[in-house]
Amino acid sequence: LYGVLVFLTQRLLWPLTGLAETVDLYERAMASTRRVLGLLDSQRSIPRDGTLRPSALRGQIRMREVDFAYGDGRPVLREIDLQVDPGQTLALVGSTGSGKSSLIKLLLRFYAPGKGRIEIDGQPIEDYDLLWLRGQIGLVSQDVFLFDGTVEENIAYGRPGAGPEEIRRAARLSEAHAFINELPQGYQTRVGERGQKLSGGQRQRLSLARAVLKDPPILLLDEATSAVDNETEAAIQRSLAQICVGRTTIMIAHR
């Protein structure tokens, strides 16, 4: 009898283990499905009624008496008036939580101001086609998003269809070319999910290269050098002197 029990246990062990793994995978898949369906069912908070798609954007930015608050109602921006002319660079320096990044989110139309008016090239920002407008703006954020592809693919995400030499030029301008060449497979090295195989500074330099490749008339830099050492930061600042020429640039920093 004991031998029969041992035999049955051995025969059932692997099928039961496989069944448990299948149930676990199913539960995780259902949780992911619910999240995706919830996202698809969510209401857009920003209307997409704008249709303006000019052949070129000069890049003048103007804010008039802009107020903004998040869902909790606490004011983040109050009576903001500013103007950045085409090709001009504006630096916004302030402590964490002072609303600097919120200003960038308004320009990208992730949110709408509670009061006031935002204009680009003299036109209300909501008059522009939303996807087209975002295509005219390059963003380098402290929260870098990289996908599990090669270095080259991640840079090219800024402008699909760009050639290898264009990608390498953008990397050189962003002080990324040298470290890329030291990777095991150079530009063909896979970076891992969210770029986990790279350091924070390396991820930020790839994000900057992506924005440079996009070649937008408006460039937004939100703590673009927050995760790099002093030497790399100095090199990137030198590169930015070239990158920002001829394009409207807003730089955000806490120091």
C-alpha cells in the first residue's frame, strides 16, 4: 500500500504543479486584463477638439494668468504670466513641489489649466490637434521610459525611420555615444525592461538622444541631468548649448 501511495504521489506531483502554475498565470492575466479594460473605459480628461496643424511651428510660448490645481484642489500654479520667444531658452529653478513640472504637463496638455490661457505661436493651445502638438515638443524627464529593446531602437523611438548615422549623431550630441560603444553589443545591446540594465545617468542620456533625434521646435527639459555625475552633467550642459540653438527651450531644475 505504501508503495502504491508513493507511486501515485510521484505521478500526480508534476501535473498538480503544472496546474498550480497555470492557475497563477491565469489570475495574473485576468488582473492585467482588468487594468487594460479599465484604462480603455476611462474618460478622457482633455478634449481633443483641436484641428490646427500648421506646416511649421515657430515655438513662441505664452501663459496668461494661468491657475492650476490637481484633484485635491490645492493650488499648484497661481496667476502665472510668462512668455518665451522662438529660439529662446528659459530656466525655471525652484524647490521640489513648487509647480515647475506641472507647467510642463500643461504645455503637453496632460492637464488643462483651471483658469487663464496658454498660447503657442499666438494660438490657444487647445486649438491645435493634440497628437500633432505633442509631436512638436521634445520632453526629457527625470522619469525616463525605456522599453526592452536595443539601444538603437530606444533612441529611434524619438523618430521612427531614422537612419543609423542620424541615431549616432543624436547620441554624440547627448554624450551617450561613448558609453554605448562600451556596452557588450554597442547599439544592438538590449537595455532590459524600463532600461534596468543601464544606470540612471545612462538612461537619461538615451532619453536626451531620443529628444535630439526628434528635432522638435520646442524642447522641455525636466531635471534632465538629475541622475548623472558632475562630470557627465558638465558634458551634457556643453552639448545642450548646441542642442538648444534655434529651438524654444524650457529647462527645469531644483538647483
